[in-house]
Amino acid sequence: MTVPKGFYQRQANVLPGVHINEDTGLLPSFAFPGGYPLIYMDSAGDNLCPDCANAVTLVSGLAFLIVRCYAHYEGGPIQCDECSALIESAYGEEPSENID
């Protein structure tokens, strides 16, 4: 599915700091600079991977808009609520300390 050019530009005030690809009009998968994995949140509160965030999800004729974007720096993987893909963090999980 192709996102209409300019669709996310209209949401630019909601996603400050997110640089939309000017050629494709798509939201990025990684933060620049840094290359950190990005997770998007829609107006229903679902976490979305970049692929799902770029697909306009229609439910009952209403488009769920992307309202938040954040970098996944550390911790366990976060599951996309749309496709169930696991989004790994940039630095992984913190090692558990074994106290004997």
C-alpha cells in the first residue's frame, strides 16, 4: 500500500524531529542521527513498527493517525500491535545481576 505523498507532512506538528523521506513520503525506521530503532504510536494507543506505521490503518472508515514516535534505546523487544513483529532495542536488555 502506498501512502499518499504529503500524508505524514500534515502530521509533522505531532511528530517533531521526525524527518520524513522526501522521495517516498514515508516515516523512517531509524532515528537520525544515531540509528536508533523507532516505534510509533497511533491514536488508539497501539505501538507500531515502522512498516505498519507507514500503512494507513482503516477501521470502520476511520484512519488511526500516528500521534507519537520514540526511539527504543534499551530493554526487551517491543511487539508491534498490528503485525506482531518484535522491535529490538538499540542496546538490548540490561543484564540481570545474580545476587547469591
